[in-house]
Amino acid sequence: MYRGKPSSACAPCRKRRLKCDRRRPSCSQCIRMKKECVGYQDPTALRFFDQTNEVATKCQNRAAAENTAAVQPIFCISPSIQDQAIAHTLKCYVGTTKSQSVLAYLPDLLRTDPTDALQATLRAIGLASMAQIHKLPALRRSAGEEYSVALRAINQSLQDADTATSDSTLGTVVLLGLYEIVACHESDMVHGWVNHVRGAIKLLELRGEKQLASAVGIELFTVVRLQSAMSNVFYRTKYHTSPRVLSLAKLAMSACDGNFHPLEAFYNILLSLNDLSIAIEEAYTHDGFSGDVAPLITQAIRLDADLASWALSLGPSWQYRIVNTSQSPVGDLPFPPHDDEYHIYPNQRAVTLWNHYRLARLTLHELIQPIYLSISMRQDTAWPETQKTMAQSTAVSKELVKNICASVPYFFTSDGTRFTAGARLPWPLFVAADSVSASPYTRAWICLVLGTIGKFTGVQQARIMADGIKRGHHGMTLIPGKSQYV
């Protein structure tokens, strides 16, 4: 539980609620009262207390009492549960110094600029997650109320030039996107998240060069652009092509260390993939692909080679180990491993980047496979060559699906990463399940994993994806021509 910024006063002054001047070796109040001054607290320290079990029990007892009452009162969320919601979010999504998680920048924002919007969003995420984990509808309603509070507060922040460009405002907008994933509704699985990402891109433009002067600013700059580029591949928009953002990216490359360069190189490939996906959609009509599609295939083959070369160029700090289950059992998993191999990564940043790569390359092959099949249907003489190319593409897709599945155990066997699975695994798994190379066994296994993620982390998007795969409602609408040709 986050209990706010600690007082910097000495213990006697805190106890008597006196104003402490923090003089050394003894404050004036202690000298006046002739007491020993034992020193001062660090005012920048954050104190967290884990009360998950205690709060869950209180909530369940409260719900039981309400059910037995003649007239059920309106659930009133207590301050302790509000604090616990923030602590839950921090515990699940911040990570450790060694293995930073989705929201590694949060402690800095809470220490320097803990705005009302930021704290309301943290409460909303925590309450939405806890509501699903502990099956408490009252917390779900409270999460929605906190989300509304956060939206009002962030809109107010955007009215002021200074607060609109602060790290806390941008960080809050990113967090609002995470809330959409956690509290996801079946009728709107991604659009709420996409809207927040687009808003965050606009903030990058407003923030300008000053955002590249701090570690938090650079982290947010990178996270927002990667999220935008990945979403644009599926929804085929050009929100990322702002000249202002591209100019800032060049400055970031020159200002950052070598660990930043692989991320920037991958981002540039994603921009090309986005352009290709738009061109493929424009070439597709209800009657199939029209015009000369050969340039699209040439561009796709070149882009696939760029992705493969990028993966080979990653340095030792990004590499993972492939382990055989017969030599080293995977450990205590809530489900069986996908096959006889699994991966061990150096940290969460590495596994996330690798799965972004696999998702991007798999999507590329899903985009071009309907074109191959369209050509084969129009030109029988081209079938042997097209069949060969299609087989090669399917083989690459099969390997990518296998590696996505092999990355899953890392999230469930490494300290502090299980909740991160809720934010970082659903989309790679969902697209993998929809691949033409995924076997019925693989689809069933992915459904099991997504269901487990939803149960353990409270992330609704994972549960909805699992249900969609079971019903056969895959992501075919994300790929032009797939429903017709594949």
C-alpha cells in the first residue's frame, strides 16, 4: 500500500506534530524540549505495504454481509482499499531494478509529480484487476468511477501548457491505455486502448526536445511510439508519420546509449511494415486483390529479410537460451509447456522485444499469404512457384508461433513477471492462434494460457481473446483478404 510521501521531520516532532527545522546535529524543537534528536527520514522514499490478502478478505466479508441484509446498501469503497489498489498496480507492473516491468517509470512519477489523474488511474487499474481476481463486482464499479475521475483530471491537465507536457500527464495517458486492457469489454476489445495511444502520440509532439533530457522521458517516448507503430500495422493508419516525432526520434538516437539503438532500428522497420499493410489493404477489394501485386510481394520479401537481419544483429544482452524440458524441467507451471523446448531470457525487456519482433514478422507473413493464394487462383501456370513461396512463408510462420509459445513459461517461472503476462502476452498469442500454421493443439494450448492469464492477473482482454478463439472468432478482419483466401 502506498501511504504517500513520508514526513522529513525527526521522530519527536512527528509524534507531537511540531514543525521541524531539520537543523543538525539537533533540531530547534528537540533542543527546546531537551530531547535527543534521532535524525531525519528520507523525504523521497516511498513506502509500500502489501495487504492484498487482508483487503480481499475484507471485501469478501463485506459482500457476504450485503447479501444477507434485507436492503443491500451501496458499496462504499474504503480509503484502505483505494490505497491497496495503487499498491496492487505497482506490485504487478513495476518490476524490479534487475528486471523492469511494464510501468518501470512509475516510482519516479509518484515521487516527483503524483497528480490526481495519475493516482486515480492507478486505483482504477488495481481495482479492475482485483475485481476479476477476487470476483467482486463492487470493485469493478469502483474501478469505473476512478477511471471517470482520472479522465476528468487528465482533461483538466491538458488545458494548461505546462501540465499538458509533463511526464506525469503522458504517463497517465499510457496508464489509461493499460486500464482499457485490464477492464476490457467484449464489444470494444482494443479501440479504447488505440485512442489513448493516439492521444499519447499528440503529446509527444507537444513535449518537444525537453522530453529527451531525462530517463523517464526517453522511456515514455519509446513506449508510446512502439505501441503506436504496432497498433497501426493492424489498423493501417499513419498516426506515427508525424514529421515532428520523426525528427525527435533522430535526436533520441544521438542522445541515447547503444541499448536504445536496437529499439529504434526495430521501430523504423515497423514504420515500413505499416506502410506495406496500408498498400495491401488498398489493393484488396471484395473481389480479391486488384492490379499488379508483384511490387507488394517484393517489398514484403525485402522487409522480411530486414526483420531477420535485425534479429541476428542483437547483442549478447538481448539473447535468450533455449532449454529442453528433458534436460531441465520447466518448473511449476499452471499448464503444461507447449512442447519440449522453452526459453530463458535475461529480463522482461528482452522477452518483450523478441515477442514484438515475432508478432511483427508473423503479421507480415499473414499479410502476404492471401496475396500468394490470390495469384495462384488467377494464374494456374504460376501455381508451382507460388506454392513453393507459400510453403516457405508457412514454415517461417510455424517457427514464429513455436517461439512465441516457448516464451510463455518465462512469465510464469521468473520472479515478478506473472502479472506482466497480462499486458505483454495476449496479442502475440492471439495472432499466433490465428496463424494458418497453428495446429488445433496449439490453438487449444493458447486458449488455456490466455484463460490462465485472465484468471491470475485479472486482465479481461486475455479472457475475451481466449473465448473468441474457442468460438472461432479470430482476428481475420485484421488481415485483408484472409477470410476469403485462407
